[in-house]
Amino acid sequence: MPVITLPDNSQRSFDAPVTVAQVAADIGPGLAKATLAGRIDDRLVDASHLIEDDVRLAIITDRDPEGLDMIRHSTAHLMAQAVKTLYPGAQVTIGPVIEDGFYYDFAYERPFHPEDLEKIEAKMKALAKADLKVERRVMPRDEAVAFFREQGEEYKARIIADIPTNEDISLYSQGDFIDLCRGPHVPSTGKLKAFKLTKVAGAYWRGDAKNEMLQRIYGTAWPNKQQLEDYLHRLAEAERRDHRRIGQELNLFSIQEDAGGGLVFWHPNGARIRRAIEQFWAEMHERAGYEFLYTPHIANLELWKTSGHADFYAESMYEPMEDEHQAFQLKPMNCPFHVLVYKDRLRSYRDLPLRWAEMGTVYRREMSGALHGLMRVRGFTQDDAHIFCREDQIEAEILRILDLTLAVLQAFGFEDFDINLSTRPDKAVGSDHIWDHATAALRAALEQKGLAYDVDEGGGAFYGPKIDIKIRDAIGRQWQCSTVQLDFNLPERFDMEYVADDNTRKRPIMIHRALLGSVERFFGVLIEHYAGHFPLWLAPVQVQVLTITDRQDDYACQVADLLREQGVRAQVDLRNEKIGFKIREHTLQRVPYLLVLGDREKDTGTVAVRTRDGRDLGSMEIDSLIQRLSLETASRGHSILED
């Protein structure tokens, strides 16, 4: 008879086989009510699973990450049941859990509309209230194929038919709805209490553009209504901060479909911010001992064969261009170009480390459906850097990179980081010795900096271990920006060498490093992080000079010229409009400081200063204003004037 060992190492013995739900009930009625499933020796099972042998068991509730995933997966099935009830002609395909929710793809004769989502959600609530029991059954593969074909579910039949062996298939039923799934699921639909359908979009069957288009309904699900409301609030806040909308409002950039889509056009306002980003980036790199490179946008196909990109990255590269019997391709990465600069002459151990940085524009072939504002584009500028060093220099270089990375990200207003260390995968190039040494160096650097990190065992690239740094924005979303990647592959492929102190030839260690990731995507993150209310040092227009009447026009131009001479991005509004109208308009444009000029300011040589949040800071001398603006810009912090 089974002996159940619980997570606290306490044990419970039973006289007969027992289900997970029965074990929970034996522990207490509160746990029995909260039970969603169980974990037996690291395997998730349904609450109805029968335990016949001695095992270690953990009860899964909605407080566990696995429980939340289970709620979302079960809600996807609930949505599919609702769709089939309301629209019997719809075919169900796949419905996985995604971040913060789920989706399900359907084949249906007509598009789903917002009013359809309302009906589906209402039916889901009714099915949840009915508290239908969710039951698992097993069926041989061929029998399952025939079953779903009889039900008119051709897509499900195809999925099962592609399973290579005639193994048993698990199905789950709730009421008269049956779906293919490995499970586990919640015990009954009554466990699903807080969900919301969010949108509908197109999706190709199995993600292949050559296949038919399906309809994907997205939703979110949470353990309780408060968490759902909190999430919907975050969603609304994210919509308010959408960089595409703010980019249009502030005239920062555009994606011109006439140019093919996925290509960014930087307007003057956006270009000012980009220039500020790049100037700061360059200053920080110069201080950190980097030198700068500029490399071409295309290269002979043979280079991409040597680097391996022509083989393992071909799908993301544009087709070669023929010229004088040679094939050229747009670069998807800058790395091989930096390698060629290294190989231009023989290097000595005394030359190392070499730290080279480049704002290099690269091009990736992206499906049009995957494009998304600045976040996913076809042409973008990577803030690439490559360090070539000796094996004994790895840890010191990683420390320098971490110092620079954190300083740069903090200057842009990011203080909360999540860090992953990814180690050697099963298939990798390079000796065990160099992998062990390099991984230990990355770990030691992180620990020396006192940085908390998670280890992704086996998650490194085949050519080296890496550190990934994710930032959290103002509403708690994570963004992958900075990566530090060691590479044992390209030095081998390009036969890179340096002359060691014993006069032998050795391979350098190559470190790939990006801080921002790409200028375009990072700019999109900044827009959403600040909701367009950029700090002074980044604002495209830092000061707007406003006149009350045309009597102040000459003085306003004089003030603007003085500010520009001191490096302040200032503009003048001389329009014959009421001052209240001007103030409102430039406040909506998120200009940090508005200078209101009337006859008194003209006569006294002063300016009346207002902030974009509506505060009146009173009258100031121009020299005093310039000094304060300079200090605030240099500090890249909160407004000195507002403090």
C-alpha cells in the first residue's frame, strides 16, 4: 500500500491506492478545495491520478506557477468548448499557454468579430459555472485519428496522424466536448473563475505561410478576479504607452509601407533622441577603453560561408546579389567584419585585449506578419562590440563589460535587472577545459559584482556560454537588451591567432557584446518606459519658447539662440495663438520646459518657466536657467528645477 512523502518530508500511509485529490482531502478540507493537480517525482499529474506505489507528492494549487499554467491551459479548452457550442462548424487546432494567457487557433468560414468574442466569453462563464467534471481518457493513435475525423476535426486528426509511433493518445473531456491533450488539467471547469478574451488575429496553420490562414483568439486567465483586474489595468497602461501611437503623436518615426515595411524612417524629433543616445553611448565606450569601427553593409557570399551564416542562418538572410560573377549578401551581423579587421595583421599577446565597438546596421529577413513597430524590423542598428582577449583575461573583461552595461542602462532610467547565465549545451564546439574556464569566469564576475542571477543549464549557444541581462520598465515588463556571449567558434572558423609570450600561436577568445541590443528596439522600449515623457537629456525638444504677443518675437528668438549656443534643444512658437492654446499643445508634446515671454519678461531680460506637468516655477534669469539645464542634462536624473 502506498506511502506518500510530502514536500516537508512528512509521510502519510494509505491502505489502498489513493488519488491526488484524496491525499489532499486527508491533509485538510482547505487544501482539498484548492487542489488543481499533483507533482509526483517531478511529473505533473491530474488530481484524479491514482497512486499505487510509494512516491514523493506535492499538491499543486493556483499559488504554484504550474497551477497558473494549468488554469490557463484549461481555460483555452474552455474557450474551445464555447466556440464549438456557439459555432459548430468551427474546427479546433492547437491552444497553448503563452506569457500571461493563452490562445487557440480555429478554422472557420468567416472572421470572428468583437461581438463574437463577447458571446464566446459569456458562454465560457456559463460553462465554468456549470462546474463540468474534466476527465482524462486514453485511446490508440489510429483510433483517435478516426474519432476526430468522424467529429469533423480534420486538423486534430492531422496532428495525431503525425505522431510517429502508434502510441496511446490522451484525450480530455468536459461535458460533451473532447479535445486532444497530454494534460494535466484542472479537476472541473468550476476552478476557472477569472478570465478575459482579449483579441483575435490571423495565424498560419503550423506557423507556415504556405499553409492556410486560421483565426487565433487570445485570452488571459488568473486565479482570481483581483489578479485579472490588475493585469487588465497593466494591459491598458501598456496600450497607453504603445510606442507606435506615441511615435506618431510626437512625430518621432514612421514605418513606410511604400519602402517595403519593417524599415524605420527617423523623423527630426526621433533623430534628435537617437543622436543623444549614440553620443552618450560613444562617450561611455571611449571612457571604457573601446575603439570604434565602421564596416560595410554587404560582403561576398564566401565570407558568410566561412562564418557559417550561409548555412545555419540562411533563412534570416536576404538572397545574394550577383555582381561581376560574384555573389554579395547584406550583412545580418557585424561579427565577421570585426574578425577580418583583427586578421588584417598579426597580433601579439601584448596587443590584447582589443575592444572594438560599432553602431552597425544589419538586415534580417522577417515575415511581414512578425513585424511590430520598432520592436521587430528588417533593418536595425546593433550597438555591437567585440573583445578579443587571452584566456587569462576573460574574467577581467567580463567585469569591465558588466560595469559598463549597468552604468549605461542605469543612465537611461533602468534599475531593475534579471540576469541569466547560460551554460554548455549537449552539442558544443571547444574543449571541456575552455568551456569550464570561461563559464567559471562569467560566474565569478557576476558574483564579484554582487549580482543575483539564475543559471540556465545547457542554455548556452553551441559556441560559448553567455550572460543575458533583462531590464524591467516602468510597468514591470521585462525586455531583453544586453548580452555577453563568449565565442569559441568564429576564431576557429577564421583561423584567428596571436603570438603568445612563448612565441607559439594561440587562438584568441572572442566576446560578443551588446548593451542596448538594437537602437531601434531600445528606442521603442524607452518610449514605452517613459510614455513619451523623456528626461531632459533625451527629450527631442528640451525647451519651447512661447510668446504672448508679437511684441516679444525678437526677444523670443534671442532667447532661443542663447539656449542653442549652450547646446539646449530649443524651439520658438511665434504663432498668433492664445498663450493657453500654445501651452496646452506643447504640454501634449511632452516638452519638459515651457518659457512664457510677455512684455515684463522682455523688459527685465528674464523668462517665466513652466514644466510639462503644469507647475509654474516663476521668473528666472536666462544664465541661471542655462546653468540649471546644463546640470540636469549632465546628471541625466530628475529635474533639478522641479526639485
